[in-house]
Amino acid sequence: MSEQYFGVDPPLARLLLLASRWFDAVSREQLARLGWPRLSAGQTLFFAHLLPDGVSVAELARRLGNSRQATHQMVRGLVDLGFLRVEDDPSRRGGRLVFLAPRGHDLFSDSVKVLGDIENTLEPRHVQALRGALQSLRLE
């Protein structure tokens, strides 16, 4: 069906989106096999946007493209699961920062290993070429 809309060479953006979703789905399945709770694709995105010094819910919402209300709900759910913790922001009166909780660090470590294992199933020269091309974009 996609060839009907995009031709033989679909847009690179579509391929990157599909690849990202594939990596996420396979990694979530592998993490579930390791005993971790089944997280949604939306929940796993949080881990890519957390910062070592904490991040505000407003900043998380901006990075994720979500409303603050939706982001608050996701944070609450991940706090309830023991993956995140929320603390007062010492630089802003009334502000709160989101951090990984110890259990979140453990999940993150397992995620890095799982993603590496998935990557190792791919053709090394393709991984190297793709990594080089994407790193040249300076996406962060």
C-alpha cells in the first residue's frame, strides 16, 4: 500500500519513523521477557528526554509534543511504577523536576543492553553508515 502512495522510494522520514517504531516495539517486547512491566510507546519516550539534573514537566511536554496535562498523567503513572521520582526544583519556587528513580535506572540499563542486542542483529556496515549519517545531523 505504501508504494501506491510514495512510489518505490518512500520518504526517508517515513522510513526513519517506521524504524524507530520497530526498535521501540521489539525492545519493549524484550524488556517484558526480562520481567519488566509492559510500557506503552509513549511511556518509553520519556526515558529519551530525561536529563541527569532533572527536567520540568513543562520541558518534558515541549520535548514530547504533548500537553502539560497529558505529560503530568504520564509522569504520575511512571512514578507509580517506581521508574521516576519528582522533587522540588531548588532554582524555582514551586517548581518540580522529574528524575529517574533507582528502578528507572535499572530499566534504562536493561534498555541499553536490549537495544544493543537488537542492533547487533543488523548488518554492521548498515548500522555504521546509518549511525554516521544521523550523527552528522547533530540532532541533540
